[in-house]
Amino acid sequence: MGAVERARMDVVVAGGGLAGLVAARHLAESGADVTLFERRDELGGRVRSREIDGYTLDRGFQVLFSAYPAARRELDFDALDLRRFSPGATIARDGTRSVLSDPLRNPSAALETITNGEVTFGDKLRVFRLQRELGNRSVEEIMRRGGSSIEAYLVDRGFSESFVDAFAAPFYGGITLDRSLSTDSAVFEYTFKMLSEGATAVPAGGMGAIPAQLAERARETGVTIETGTAVESLTPDGDEQATVTVEAGGESLTADAAVVATDPKAAKSLTGVESITTEARSCVTVHVALPSGHSPPMNKRIVLNADDDRPNSVAPMSDVAPDYAPDRQTLYSATFLGQQDASDDALFEEVRSALASWYPGANFSDLALVGVDRIDFAQFAQPPGFRAGLPAVDAPAGPVALAGDYTRWSSIQGALESGRIAAETVAEF
């Protein structure tokens, strides 16, 4: 008598962000029948783009670190047509600018970096030493470390106050949305390693191309994707909770398992898992444009505000990816940290004032406001030791798994990796 063939598993995925899309595809590839519900009319979660008058505006300033292991595994970089920022950054103050880069990866900036007066020669040697040290550590080992703040970590390693204030605060303020550098040092080490080993990039068509690619690959494996439909409740069934009843779009269905890949607040409501963090870091991104003939040379580098956080940084998006702006226009994205009470117009004027002070020879009279993104939940807070309090993937009752960066760490890497782990967990139910 032949072996009994196991019935195909029916799985519901709640949430169509990066984690949900990856989980859905891996589950379908393993033989499951997968239906993904996304409450919005578009996929992507926090990683989305929109078009306004020929401009591509990412939802907040976001970039992809090409060295992320999960990104290399889950994404087709060639199809995304990645456009790369120049390594390092420009440190800007009123009337002055200087470049800090990696001379080994960007030889043309070597002289500017060596002569940079914002940081000491000792700081530059410490940066190179840290690159070598972290290059010999695995990402797994790095994420087991941490436990102190980024500021304490840098001070302990001997970096000067000027390095911390002029470079680390605005640069990592942009990465962690925390200019005070109170984020866990493991996040610093991980991202520093990624910056040293790969490129900082955006897809030619905007960051929204990432979830679009993930969705296409999910559909190709047989995943059914329903947008504009929210999962309203999940109820494990039976004494052994072997199935789960899902209420979605006013209808009820029974599944063998479910993956909750919604935003943290919704995930906590659906599963009752109290350890899901909802403490958020916010930001506001102001997108502005200038006729190309008036645009100052930024050489594809992010510009850091060394004086204050008004704004924290400005990124030359169309210099890096020309398709972000119409012909003869240059698009910039300026980031303010935290929630902002000021109006869109007032923030725009602050951006104009900052750019004019950094580039006194340029004309910003024709600078135009294109759009503003106010993002209440851009990241979850990651204080020292935060990983000890993260929820387990199988924390919910019944055959339900969690997928989201809040199970790993707040990043595209964390989201992509969590989707794969959730799929593997469901396969073991």
C-alpha cells in the first residue's frame, strides 16, 4: 500500500508588506495554498512610492543596503536596476561643506576625506580599524552583541566628540531616526558592516519596485493576493487549536495556519501578543525640486546637517536615480526626525534656508515643494538590549506565526528575513 499523501496546507497571510510577501512566496513554494490579504489598495507596507507630476516620491527617505543577506537572497538586483549613492557623506554647516568617505571604495574622494577637518586623523584610523574588525565578524555574531548605546560604543572606542556630533549623530540619526544615538550598538555594527561591504542604493523606479517585485514572484508561485481587504480577526479552533478561523472582508474562512505580517499595532490586536512593540520613531520627509541648471553639485552623496536637525539630512534623489524626476529637474528628499508640528510650507522654507546656507553660491529661489510624507510609525524603538524583549515567531496561540521586522530588528533586512523564518515556522506546525 502506498504512502498516504499529505493534504496541501491552506495558509492565510495577513499583511502585504515585505515580510508578508516573502512569507507567502516561501509557503507557496513549499506546496501550500496561500491567500494574502492586504487592507490597503496597494502593497508594500512602509516601503512604498507614489508618482506626482512626473516625480517618484518614496514614502519617507529609504534606501536599500545591497549587502543585506536577505536582500541578496530574496531580490533580483539586476531587475530592480539599482542606482547607487556615492560612499560616505557630505558634512554641511553654514557656509562650509566637507566630505567623509571610504578612500578604498571611493578613491576620487580620498584627498577630501584625508583633509576633512570635521573629524580627527585618529577618527579616520579608527574607522578603517573598525571596518577590518567587523569584516571578520558574521552578522549573526554582531546581532548577539550590543547592549550599549551607539554613543557609548563610539566613545568607548575612542572616537572624538567632533566625530560623534558632526558625522555619527546626523548619519545614524538618519538610519535609526535617533540623532541622540541611544539605539543599541548592535544596529550600528550591523549597518556599518553593510555600508562597508556593499552599496547604498535605490531601484531606478523607486523603492516601491521592491514590493512590486516580491508580489510578482509570489503570484508566480501561486499566491492569491487580495488588496483592499483587512483581516479582522484570527481565532484558533478546536481543543488542539489545529486550525484557525479568519475573518476578512466580512467573510469567514478556515485555514490550517496563518501568518500575521501586519503593522505592529494591528498584529498585537490580532494575536494578543503583548511583547509586540508599538513604541514608534517618527519622521517627516519633505520632497523638493529645483531646475537642473540651478542645482548645486552633491556628487550623489547624502548631505548631513552638522549644526542641527532642521532638517537632519538631504538626499539628491534624481542625481542618483534620474528617473525620479522629469527632464531638467532635480529632486531632493529632506528628512526631519520625529513628528513635526510645523506646516508643510514652514518645513519647506526650513529646507530652502538650510540648502542656501550650505551652498551659498547656488540660487534656490526656484525651489519648489513637491510633496510631504508624515510617517508616524517609521521604525520601532531599539534601545540597548531591545532584542531580548522581541516576540517569538510562534508566540501567538494556535497555528499562527508572526512576520515583521519587529521580530528581528527595524530594517528591510529584518522584514525580509522574518518572512522566510515565519514560513519555515508554519511548515513545522
